[in-house]
Amino acid sequence: MTLSRDKKARRETGGPSSLAHRVGGQGEASDTEASINALEALTTSELRILWQQLYRVTPPTRLSRDLLLRGIAYKVQERAYGALSLSIRRRLLSLGDGSNQRGGAGGSPAVVLKPGTKLVREWHGHLHTVGVLDDGFEYQGEHYESLTRIARRITGAAWSGPRFFGIAKTGGTAGSANE
């Protein structure tokens, strides 16, 4: 982890040496912490080079030193401990989807329905029960991929399925005006 080795490599090859061997290598947990602490000693230009080596893209032009450090530290931890699972990444993406919309809360998480949950809704004097499955929903013995299709079947109109069953995070009560 010495700079003299990097300077020697630059002289011999005429180009920048790999900074990845100094930080973020496949190592023990204590090495990971030491690698992250070592990032503070790097210059901003060295951090930008390291970012490019780890992410395989040039860092955004106006990315602050602090964000460079955080992004590189994340990659170091990811290499040491493993990446987030696909389901966690999808969940994080769904939480972030509303953050760029005007008036959207963005921070409130989406409702997650566990398999086995029963949704019950009364519509024009009839009780409608929907079962939550691993891969969709079950209504009157038929499989559906979305609550919206079930709501449309029940009402004959275009409804938001989550809103119809009262599980949407939006204001107002589900269907109160049309019951």
C-alpha cells in the first residue's frame, strides 16, 4: 500500500497504475475497514481513478469528494461482504420510484402483501375476497397478476386495484364515492 510502488509503476509503464490493489481487494473484514480508512489519504483525482476502476465508468463530473468516498467505500464493502440480493435491490428501486414525482411522498414505503393475506371488499352489497399468492392474486378460483384486473372485473370500470381494496398509500378512502 505504498505510493512509491505506484510511482515506480508509472515510470515503468508511462501510465497510471491500478489503485484497486491498494483498496477494496478481496480480504478479511479487518482489511475492509483498513481499506476504507485508507481512502481518506487519497487525492480527489486518485479517488476518481479508483471510482472508474471499481464502477467501470467515469464518475459524474460534479461529484463531490465526499460522495466519491462513499461510493468507493460501498464498492469495497460489496466486494468484501457481497452485493445486495436481487429482491432487496428491487425493493429499494420501488421505494425510490415515487421520489421524483411532484407532490409524491417518496419516502413512504409501498405496501407489501404477504402470501396468504386475504383482502375483503364490499361492493354494491356483495362481499369480494381476494387471496394474495406468491406470484399474484386469486379471486373466485382464478389467478390474476394484478389487483387492478380484479377491481376492473368487480366494478366494470377502470379502478386502481390497491386503491379499490384500500391498501394504497394515497389520501381518501377507497371507493367511498361509488359504493
